[in-house]
Amino acid sequence: MKLFRIALAGGVAASTVLLIAGPAAAHVSVQPVGEAAKGGYATLNFKVPNERDQASTVKLEVNFPADHPLSSVTPQAVPGWDIKIDKSKLDKPLEVHGKKITEAVSKVTWTADDSEIAPGYFQQFPVSVGALPEDADQLVFKAIQTYDNKEVVRWIEEPTEGGEEPDSPAPVLKLSAAADDHHGGGAADDAKEGDDHKAADTAASTKENHAAASSSSSDTTARTLGIIGIVIGVVGVAFGVLAGRRRSA
């Protein structure tokens, strides 16, 4: 009986944890494919779970951070979903590869066409973005999820460091340290690449010279053998003629 009570108490406690943790875990989130390094480019997956038992998700709106605008935002096509991209003017233009960018993507909206996220399922919406900011440790993407029963869930609450997770947390992308090729490694890499090309060219030239020398040597040998053959042939003919005359005499 005592063991039964302990097991029952443990089961109730576990169920309570699941009930508390369940809703908090099932929210719109964002994860990079690989790394999301400062100053670099990355592919992000916005993961949308369906939290309702009697309704399907038919729309997702993701707002991009205005305080750290991204010069490049390219969503990947998702079968059964229409994509709309909204842009807005920038207060301060961005300098990208020597060009000034005066507007950036402010929102991407996916709307179900002949598909939906049914109860018990989730859907991922990939987006290629960049260049990621170098002066931030994370980016917050506020998202709005709409169900086919007209219910709207706003995942827009920004989490605070060290605080409890909000009831409706916004997707947060953590940025990793900048890669070497974004900070001072380019010149050294270019020099190394140039040296590699020179070494490759030198090797190729040496190989061609060896091939030419080998070909020339082969030609000379063939000519010498040809001349020797001709001489032997002439000597043989002469010998045959002389032998014939002796027999006749």
C-alpha cells in the first residue's frame, strides 16, 4: 500500500509538471540551420506547433527586428502556403558590399492555400537571412499565429534574462561569436589562396616541361632507331646482291 501511494504521488507530480511545462514548450520558435554567427548569413527555421485540438493553424506572421534590420531576407517556398513579404523604409540606410540599402524586410506572412497545420502536427518555415548584426547577442522575432476558427495567438512577449519565461514568448535567435572570415581573416586567406594558386601553376608548368622533354626524348630515340634500321636494311640488300654475284660466277 505504501509503495502504491508513493507511485500515485509520483504520477500526480509528473502530470503536474507536464501540465505546467506543456503549454510553455509548445510555442512558435526559431532555430538556425547550423550556426547563426554575428556578421554572417544563416538559414532560420520558424517552427510552428498546433496547440489546439479542434482547430488548424492557417496563418503565421513573423515580424523582423527594426532595431537590427537585415539587408537580405529570402523565404523558402513551402508547399501549400502563400508567402507575402512586407518592407519598410530605414531611418538609417545600411551599407552592404559598397551599396546603400534604404529599405528592409519588416514582416513575412505565410497563409495556408491548400494546406494547414492540423492538430497534433507542426510546420517549419525556412528563411535565409543576413547579414546578422555584429553588435547584438540575440534577435527577437515577434510572431502571430492564426487558427481557422479565427483565434489569434500573439507570441510577442520578450523574455528577460534570468526571469521566468512569459506566457506567450516571442521567438528568440541566439547569435554565436563572429567567424574568423568576418574579422581580419580575409587578407591572410586571400594571400594563402594566391600562394596556393602560384604553387599549383608552378607544378603544372613543371609537369608540362617534363612532358615536353619526355616527348622530345622519345622522338629522338625513334628517329635514331629508324636510321639504324634503314642502314641495316641497306647493308642487308648489298650483302644479298654480292652473294648473288658470287653464285653466278
